[in-house]
Amino acid sequence: MEESGGGGGEMVLPLPPGNWRARWSGFGERTAEQREYTEQLEAGPRPDRYPLQLWPLRSPGPVIILRGY
């Protein structure tokens, strides 16, 4: 994995062999964009976060992409 924007900040996740499911979520994106446009970059930690959840695949199924706004 690599952080957004690139830059070589790669992270390797030590996972056991096998098939895995993943869920990537984003929270606070709109607030982060508003802060960027009003140039409040020094206002503290970023309000957005993007957790990645991984769990073993027990039975194959279709890939489902959901986007909520």
C-alpha cells in the first residue's frame, strides 16, 4: 500500500497466505476539502480518515462497490 499522493511511503501488511476480503471507507472528506479551500491547513490534524478493513474470504462472492455521499 502507498499513501495517497505517492511519495514512496509504502507500507507492507504481513498477512498469512490465502484469499482476503477488503473494505476501504472514507470519513470526513467533505470537511477536509472545505478546510483546504479556505486555507486552514494549519488548523490541526486532518479531519478525514480512510480505514482499511481486511478479513479472510470464507466463500467466493461477487465484488460489490458501494459509494455513499
